[in-house]
Amino acid sequence: MVSPLTAAALFAVLGFYGRPFLPRTGPAAAVLIITALLGTALAAALPAVLFLVRRCTKSGPAASSRYSLFPGKPAAPSRSGPFPGMAAVSCFGLLAGLWAGTGLAPLSPGLPVEKILSLSGTLLEDPRSFQEGTKDPEDRRGMAVLELKESGAVLPGTGTVRASARGRVTVFFPGGTMPRLKEFGRGAEIFVEGRFLDLEGNEGRKAGQSDGKNAGASAVPRFRAVSVHVVRGAPGPERLRTAVRGFVLERLERKSWGGLAAALLLGTREDLDGDLALAYRDAGLSHILALSGMHLAFLSAMLAALFKKPLGKKGAAAAGLCFIVLYVFLVGPQPSLVRAAIMYVMGSCMVLAGKFRQPITLLAAAFLLQLLWDPASAATVSFILSYLALGGILVLTGSLETIVKKEVPPSLAGGLATSLGAFCATAPVVVLFFGILRPVGIAGGFLVVPLTGIFMALALGALGCGNIPFLGNFFDYAPAFVEFLLGKAVAFFALAPGLRILPPAACIGFPLAGIAALFLAGRTKRYRSYLAPFP
């Protein structure tokens, strides 16, 4: 049986990502169209459904569990059966996905785009510099996403005109303005003058995609600013956050290994060596540089080891809960990090309450919350890959481990199955958007991931204990040595060529392989523990 939250999340996926393929209608009409399509599909599969129902009816609950795609503990008997309740939550998920899709409103500038010469709005993220062949901060241009409030233009016969605007625009800033913009940070209200880049061809596209943190950002309109004015500072909490973040970055900038530490701890790649970033990409390990559940797991594990003995299990969970909330607020709401934080918060609350829920149920709940809270992030590639990776780990790892443990040592089977589960689940999307797969990252993770955890621990130690006389030298050289090992390891795995696959083949082949793995997984006890019914 699929839990109600999982069913709601699956139908929310159908509603949100299927809406662009539907005619421009309201949510009610969209529900009718999707219902008709599902009804047609079910009618085509009716013989197989009747066969399974007949087998389950003849053989009782045991057969029902055996022939279920998602086996687990048999559901409690009910007069009306599970179908009315499951239909209700599925309908809710479908409506939630369709409603969230309506939040992806296109840019509404209020004036003709080709006439707009100025914009004003609020910074939704910290302005970040990108590499342009110079290391001088004064000469490096930058970018950030702006939530629009007003637009301005000069119209013939009327002069300067200002109008209300809404939507999000990626703004590229002149290099000389970046230090001041970083000082004000996220939440500041600014006024910029310039032109939309799309009207000048494809200029700026390379810069807009160089960050890699948000691959979906290329769909956001781009605006090149020639002058920037700060209209109003950010609210008090945001100013405090910006000050703390700036202090940490300033400490890291003094270190030779500070660029990598800033990427792994704060999610900023401004000072990360360009060759190292390319090596991570070619080695199929670029996900390690994007803040996600792996980084949160490292930090929470260190925190738990520090507080579990003096505070106990629940006290350590409460301390971890507070730390995760503050950490996400400090580094910013990056999609994969927010997903991991939501799951950690829910898991900590259940530990404090003395309850337990299956990881797949927590993943579904996190997806629904994040989708409804920030639909724009759900349209990014990083969001999609984050949920697919963890979903593949939770759903496929059990069956894959059963297969691979016959070929590899038991100590490596679990890690290899986990990597394969994430790889298989994300492969169609990776091929669809990037056109290439790098399977060498599966092997590379066995060496690079542990080294990354060691490096993060040493970097945190340098921030906290770097000024202590006897520890300062150690925390100066130890992170540099581990960074050297990471660079050599990543460069070695980057030598392996990638696999270029046509998107249609990937979009058809990998899902079929995943379905086959699901049926195999249904016969393992570990998989049953992952997909137990939601009480």
C-alpha cells in the first residue's frame, strides 16, 4: 500500500509538472482533463487490474500484499475499502499541484519590455559575483534575482512613465557595485537602470548559467544594469544574517582553502577555483558542491556527537532542530537544502514526540510543503534532482543491494546500492537537461564523500579554534592537505569520459528499468520497511 501522503505527493507531481502541457484553463478544468486522461489509461489497463483484484479476492489479504506494487503491512479491514480515502488524498494532491502551478506567473512588467529602462524591487538572494577572468572584487560583475515592484520607461509623447510590476528578473550588476550590494544583502530594496538582455540577443546567457546552483534560472528574464541605487536596507533579521555571513566569508577568504570551504559550508562559489569546479563536474560529483542533505547530515552528526551525551537524545534533537533552522536562514533557501531541512525538522519533532514515520512519508510531506510554500523553486532542475535522488535511494536501494552484494564485498554493497539508486532515479532528468551522464561519479563518491566530511569538520574547527595558539597551525595546514587530496581524487575521476545519450532513450529506458527494480524490491524486507503504510 502507498501511504496517503505519498499518494498526494505523486498526484501533486502530476498536477504541477503536467500543467504546462494542458490548455490554458482554470484548475477545475485542468482536473477534469487529467481525470479523463487517467480514466483512459485505467481503462486500457482494466484487464490487468481485474486479474489482480480477482487473485487478491480469492487468496485473501496475503495475496493482496503479494501482488501489490508497494508491499507492506496489510491495511486494516474497512467497510468501504481504502479507495474513497485514497481518492480523496489523490484529488487533494492533484489540486495542490495545479494550484502551485498557477503561482508560476510570467513576468508582468507593466510596460512594454523593449521600452523599459529601469526596475525597482527586492533582492530575493545574496548578490554573488561570477568569474570573468579577474580576481579583483572591484572588477568582478555579479548577479541576483529581483522581485519586481515597479518598472520605468520613456514613452514618446508622455516622457518618463512608471508602472507597477510583478515577477522575478535576474539582474546583472556592474563590478563596482558588488561590494556595496553584498553589504546590504538579501532583502534590500534597490533601483536599477539598464536594459533587458533578451532584447540584445543571447548576451549574458553564459554568465547567467555559470553558477550551476539553479539550472532552472535560465528561464527567468535577464536585465543588465548599468547603475544601481539602494533604496532601502533589509529588515533587521536579514541585516544581522548578512553581517554574520559576511564575517564568516571574510575569515575564509584569508585561507588558501577558503574557496572550497565557502562552497561546502555556505553554498557560495565566488572564490572557488574554476578548474576545481570543472573537475567536479567532469567527475560526476558536482552535486557535492551544492548544499544538500549530505552536508546537513555531516553538520547534524557533528552536532549530535557534541550534545548527545550532556543533553541526551531528545536534548540533542532539540539542539539540532534549532541549529538547522538558523543554518538554513544563514545560507539561504536553496532547494535541496530546504528539502533536507524540512525532513530533518519533521524527524526531530517526531523524535521529541516519541513517534516515528517512514522516510518515504517524510519525503512526500516535505515535497508538498515546499511545493506550496515556494512553487518557483519547484520549477528548477536542482529541486527536481534533489527529490528524485532521495526518492531513488529510499525506493531502489533495498533491491539494488540484494543484487550487488553478490558481486561486491558486503561492506561496499550498501554504499554502492545507494549511489546506484540515486543515479538511476536522476538519470532521465540529467540527460534531458544536460545531455550527458557521468557514471564514474558512483565510484568517485566512495572516496570523495568521506574526504569532504573530513574537510568540512576541519574547516569548522579552523573557524572556531583557529586563534588558539597550539591549534592554529594545525587548522591552517590540515584543511589545506585534505583539499589537496580532494583535488587529486576529483581530477583522477574526471579523466573518465561521460556518456552522451539521446533524451528520448533515457526518458523511456530508465523509467522502465526503475519499474522493474520496484517489482524486485517488493520481495526484500528492507523495502517493506521503507514503504510501510502511513498509520
